Amino acid sequence: MADELEAFVLSVGTRIQRVREARGLSRRDLGVAIGLNEQSANPGIHGVETGGRATQIDTLYRIATALDVSPGFLLDGGSLEIVRKVEV
């Protein structure tokens, strides 16, 4: 079970990294966008991407929002749904 969990966490991190890079964001940029301070932004996102840091659901939601994708995509790798914020 621990191996399966580790593989799942790493797959989520890999999807985050791929989308972040496709968006042209550095780890620092993404970290600051989700509310981390500048000093912890790069190592914080690195930890998420490499599976070295457990990610809470609210953090995952903020990451998905900053990357403009659905949280579900980050979790299960299903179809990439682009989420657009619409001002009303």
C-alpha cells in the first residue's frame, strides 16, 4: 500500500510539473501564485513535484487554479480541462 501511495503522489507531482512547465512558470512563480513566500516558493513546489512533501487538498486546489486546470486532472490525469475564470 505504501508503494502505491508513493506512486500516486509522484504521479500527481509529475502532472503539476508538466503543466507548470507548459505554462512557462518557474517553481518560484507557481509557489508565489499559491501564496508561498518567495524564500519557500521554489523548495515548496519542488517538494510537491517530487513527492517529497504531502500536499493538502486546499494546496492542490490553489495549484490547479494557478495552473488553470481542474483539480481532477492533477489527481487522476484524465482529460485536461482548462478552467477559465470568467468575470461577471
